[in-house]
Amino acid sequence: MLNKTLIYRRLPWIRASEGRDCGPSVFASVAHFYKHRITLEQARNLVGADRNGTSLAGLRDGGRAIGLESRPAQAIYSALQHVQLPAIAHLKGGEGHYVVIYKWSPTSVVVLDPSRGLRTLSKTEFEAMWSGYLVEFKPTAALKPRELEVKPLKTLLQLARQHKLILGIVLFFALLATSLGWITSFFMQILIDSIIPNRDQALLFALGVGLILVSVFQSALQFGRLWLSARVGQQVHQRYSAQYIDRLLRLPMKVFDVRCIPGLVLRVTQADGIQLALSEGLITILADTVMFVTALGIIAFYNPVAASIAAVALPLVWFVLFSLNDRVYNVQLSSIIHMEEFTSHMVDVFDCVRTIKVFGAEEQYKALLNEKLANFTKSRMDSRINIALPSAWSVLATSLITASILWYGSSQVFAGSMTPGELVVLFGMVAFYLQPIQRLPATILNLRTALLGIERMDEIMTLPDEESRANDVVALPEVKGEIKFNDVHFAYLRNKMVLKKLNFEIKPGETVAIVGETGSGKTSLANLIAGFYLPTHGDVLIDGISTRQIKPDELRNAISAVFQNTRLMQQSIRDNITLMRDSDIELIRNAAKIAQADEFITGQMYGYESQVARGGDNFSSGQGQRITLARALLKNAPILILDEATSNLDSATEQGFLQALEENRAGRTTVVIAHRLSTILRADRILVMDAGEIIESGSHEQLLAQAGHYYNLIKGQLTKPLSEPVEHIAAPNLNQLTA
């Protein structure tokens, strides 16, 4: 057990927080081993993790980025004795998995599993799981020690300092209420040693009135403490959650493209723990510390031997808490992760409930949800059991101490060394002294829960707003709409270029159609124009200024767009068109008329104030698309991107929209991504893409005359099979092997 604890301290368990996070998790553990401490979110960015997992190439490149010489290799078990550990091994089966190999012997290995922690596997067990691939890491001079940016306790203390006056009052109320509780013990001494033996009715009456007044005042203090704590907690919760929401909205688009969005959103609910941390965590610890020390001092004043017996309770409870600390943390995190996973699948299933029903797949998805629910409830049960252990032990330890002091105190009374009243005071002080120790597990738990929530939220809060821009940021003047691509190459993931050697120019006011087979890179090109991503190589220029030099918000002020699968929100039709900006109803209706939407909107019971169901389910796909077109046109930006924006419209509606758009283009630069010939024909120029490259350019007539790729697309009614680029990588195939 000790050996495993020491290993864990050296090789920390950075637990995977999503299903495909094993790659970033093991990479973060290896980085921590070399004192280069990074969060799971930072590890994701370094290794290029996405929804499909992490490739060996990503782990290699991530290691090189922080100063580790990284070498993917294929090996047999006996060769591991020559590999520098820790190394990352790829396990086969299912979707693949990564573990860290920490210790090796001819008969067994010690591995750190990102979902299960440290495990010792026999040679036979490991060989049955291992694919034979691994990544070896060796430190270089470029590797620098690094401290974590995410320090949840520091964040919590900063939040507390912002409300130090009210929290100071809360602490004062807590201490005063506790002190009043002590008075009852001394009242009992007076009652037993003086009032009862002397039958003093007057003093008994005064004592009774005093006890009532103390109780009333104590109750008022407790209420005031709880009210102030709740008020501060609500303010901190609201402010911190608002900061998290603001950060989410300012994250780069690539985060949402590769992450489970419900998991990101659900983290905001963990701010609930901050209120508990302030009122039941920090304040309780401070108040209990003062109470603990004072009570022990009073006990020592009455009887030093009893104080010595009482002092044993704290190390007994603290030792168990320390021993179970990491285990409790991991089961808490596991419970949170499984809850997010279950909730995410619930949202997905009921978003697609129409599809599930039409295919009669209810039983299959019920089984899936039940499996996720079982994982969640089991992890919740494990969490409660592991939390109950230190609490049960603290009750047992304090009960034993109480019994010991009661036995010792009674023997002192029998010997005449202590009066019965003094024993009552001593026993009362012992009870007050042991209360903080009994509460300690719950207090630490509340604090840890809050710190865990802050840690997970801070992982997102520390991510950069957008991709790195150039230092020489240029203010964007009034945009004319010129777009130029200079030798642009782009890859979402390392070594997988989706755009190559793009060189073209779109003049202000020009309408250009981008055509090509599915997967040819058309939407990626639109993403670069909108500034959602920066080119891997080369520059995208807007009016001669590189998007690297333009602030994202300034760039997007000049661009309006309708992308594929644009969703409607649960708001009024008006709010969906204006995106909650103030706008004159006549301007809104004019945009809707161009989009061929005004007629069906005014036909609704409440017109533009009619409510949209989740995802726009109370409208047809064509109606929803027309609302999004009205949204784009209302903005009236100098650059308009339409990515399959009319794919759900019937021919008559589409032609009406295109005609109205042409009549109202007024110098607007329009980039149209489409498959329909009717849409393409209205363009001034057509760019033909294949495998990420522009292979043809010209008017419709010119391209048909060339009888090339465009001709084949039109002739074949756009049904030619997808032609994906093939990338040859020396074995092992570092990009295809993922987990």
C-alpha cells in the first residue's frame, strides 16, 4: 500500500473526465512526472484530442511541444526493459485505450489507467491487452518545470476576500453563538453545585431566565449566520457562474467542434458547491478551529489529564481522512463524470427521439440509457460509501474518547478530586471540543466538493479566448468585402491537411460559388473566412488585412452567415432573427420577405412573437432555414456566407429568395457553398474544389466547356462517390491508431 502511495505521489492520476480523454489524461500524468504540470484541458490542446480520441502522433507532438523527446514505437514485452519509463502504451479492443507504464518486471507491470488508477498486471494480462504500440518520452534541456495555473483553493480564497466584511460578520456570529453554548455548561455547574444543594429558588429562577435569553440570542445569531452565508453564497455563485458562461461564449470554435458540449455546459452546476465551501467549509473550519483550541484550553484548566485524553481524537480522525483523501476525491470525480455522461446521452437520445421511434429502436436506446444510469448510480453509491467511512470513524473515535473521559472524570469524582458540577462542565467542554472533530469529515468533504467544482470550471476559464493572433493587431476599417487567400493550408488535426495551396481572390461585391463533393473542404474554407480558425500556413486577407491581425469580434461584425445545420433557439421568431438585438420591426420584416419567410411567420397565431420549440421542431426544415436566412440578411454585413443555406427549400421558394437576394445585394460580397445547379448559376464565378484544393475556376459556361471536374459533377447530378485524400505514414500509422 505504501509503495503504491509513493508511486501515485510521483505519477499523479489525472483522471479522464470524458469517454475519449484517456490520451490527454495519460499525457498530463507523464508531464506531471517531469514536473511540467498541466491541466487536462491544456493536455487536450497539446495532443490534438478530438471526439475520436488521440493518435500516437498527437502524443508524440504533444511531448515535443513541452520539451520531451518523444518516440512512438512497436515492441514486444521483453523489450520494455530498454524503454525509459514512464511511457504511454496503447491497448487494443473496442475504441482503444491508453495507459501509462510506470514499472516493469519480467513477470508484471504497474500501469496507471486514466479511468481506474494504479493497477498491477501480470505479463500475460498485459500482453493480452496491449496492441504492441507505445510512446517513449525522454526529457531534454527544453523541458521546463511548470506550475499549475488552476489552483482552486486560491480561487476560493480570492472569492472569499471579495466578501470579507460579510464573511467576517458570519464568523463572528458563529463564534459568539458557540460561546453562548458553552455558558450552558457553567449554568449546569451552578445548578448542581449550588442551587440544588441549597434549594435556592431565586437563583434557580434567574438561571432559568438566563438560559431562555441565551437560547433566544443564540438562535438569532444562528439565523443571522445562515442568512448572511446564503446571501454571500448566492452572490458568489451567480458571479462565478456568469464568468464561466462568459468564458464559454468566448472560447474558440474548435473547442465546441471537438468536445462534448453538454459536458462543458453542465460544469456550471458545480458552482453550487462554492456556497457550501464558504459557509460550511472555510467559515466552519475557522470557527471550529477557534472552538477546538478554546475548548481544549478550558478542559486543560479543569483537568490536564482529561485534556491529554481528548487530544488523541484529532490525530485519530485526521489520519483516516488523510489516508482516504485521494480515494474520496477520485470517487467524487467519477460520480460527476458519470452524471455528466448520463445527462449528455439523455439529451442526445431525446433530441433524436423522432428518429428512434420511426426505426423502432426504443429498446436499444433504453438499454444504452440504463447502462449509463447504472454507471452513474454505482459511482454515486461508491462516493457515498467512501464518504461515510471517515464520518463513521470520526463518530467511533469521538465516542471512545467521550467514554474514556466520562470514566476518568467519574473516578475523579469518586476520589473527591472533582465536584459533580465540575464533571458536568468538563463533560460539556469535551462535547464542544469533539463536535468540530465529528464535523471534520463533512466539512472537508464540502470543501473538497467545492474545490473539485472550481477546478473543473477553472480548467475551462484558463483556456484562451481565441486562437493566437499576431501582436500587431490592426483595427478593421469600413469593410469593402475583398477576400484573398494567399497560399493557404489548413488542418484541424496535425498532419491531416483539409485545405491545400489555396490562392484566389474575391472582389468586393462579387458573388462566388464554391462547389465540390462532400468532404472536399468547402465548409472549412468558410470557417477560415469567418475567423473561426486560422490557417495552418498562409494568410486569409480581408480588404488586404490578415485575419491573424484582426480581432475576432471586429471580423465577425463584417460577416454574416448561414452555416449547415444552423439551429433555432427556444425563443420567439423575432428573437431568433434579431438574436436579441434591438431592431425595427420593418427591418425585420424586410429581411424576412427577402428570405421568403414573412408570409408563413405572419400566418402564425402570434406572428413574429410566436415561440420556437427546442431546435425549431415546430417548424419544417424549410421554414427554419428561411428564418436563419432572415437572420443573416438583417445583419446586412458587407460579406455574406451561405453554406448550403437553401438546401431545404423547394425550388419555387429558392428561386424567389435568390431573385430577391440578387436585387438587394447592393455591393455585398457573397460566398455561396451549394450543390444545386440553380444556386450555382447565379454566381459571377465558380470555384471547384476537390480533396482540399481548388482545381478549376471560371463561369458556368467556361467550366462546362472544359469538360473537367465541374462538368462531371453537373453531369452526374452531384452523386459521384466521395474521394478522400490518402496520406501514407510509415508504420506505425500514428494518426489512425487512436484511443
